[in-house]
Amino acid sequence: ANTKPGNFDGLNSYSAQALAAVGISSGNPVVFNNITFTWPNIAAGLQNNYKAQGQVIPVTPVTGATTLAFLGSSTSGPSSGTATITYTDATTQTFTLGLSDWTLGGGSKQPSFGNQVVATTAYRNTQLGPQTASKPVVLYTDVALQAGKTVKSVTLPVNSQLHVFTIATK
């Protein structure tokens, strides 16, 4: 209800109500590509995503997982950076984490980096209230894991345009 605290892109934000209208709500599962993610359980008005700054994010180990998947988006256009997967045997794997702009350029662009659109909301919050011209999206991307290894964590790139809401394995 209070749109002023939002600052996903420095000024505007996703709306909790608009996300709920497309089936995404705090602490609940989001299923996409046969992967079950858990949406962050954060109070309204607080950050509910990782702004990529090299954080090490623990991943619940799943034996036999073949895919590490992300839900997120980018601000100020598509963006990418090098991320690192650390396995339980202490080996690592680097990959490019790329995410498209959170409004797909105000609706004028297609997803980049092979991203898939999980959901499109009807509006975004601005300092003046809802704005329907730019419809925010939640995007999916993934990376293949090394066979026979179990993920321990992922280190995000250092690129503050990249935002990750949740991570899961399959």
C-alpha cells in the first residue's frame, strides 16, 4: 500500500500485490521448469533480493542435482557477470549469470541470455503510485552442474545491476 519505500531500480519497485496476482507471494513456492523455488519471506518495504555484490549464498545440497536455477532480473538493461559454484568436494565451476531488464526495456525488448519469463505483473510501484506502462517481469535462468558433484554454495558476481530473488536445484 505504501509505494515510497520501494527502490528496486533506485526509484521504482515490484508490487507485492501485483506479484500475488500472478501467484508469487512471500514465503510461498514458485514452480517453473519443474523446479520449486521458495519466494523470499520478507516483510513489505524491505529488500527481498540479493543485489549481486559477490555474496556467497549457501545452496541446500541435493545429491544428483543437474541444474542450478535462479529467479531474478536486472536493472538499467540486461546485465551479466561471472559467478562461481562451489561443490561439497571444494572444487569450483565458473559461469556467466545473465539477467534481462526487469521491465524488458519498458516492454520493447525480448529476454536476453536465454532467460525465460516466469511471470509478468500488471504494474510497478513508483514514488507516485502504480505505473502500468512498464510491466515488471520475474525471469528464470539456469546453469548445468558438473556430473556427480553436489552444490554447496554459489558466489554471485560483483554487478549491482543483477538482482537474484531465489535459487534452487533440480
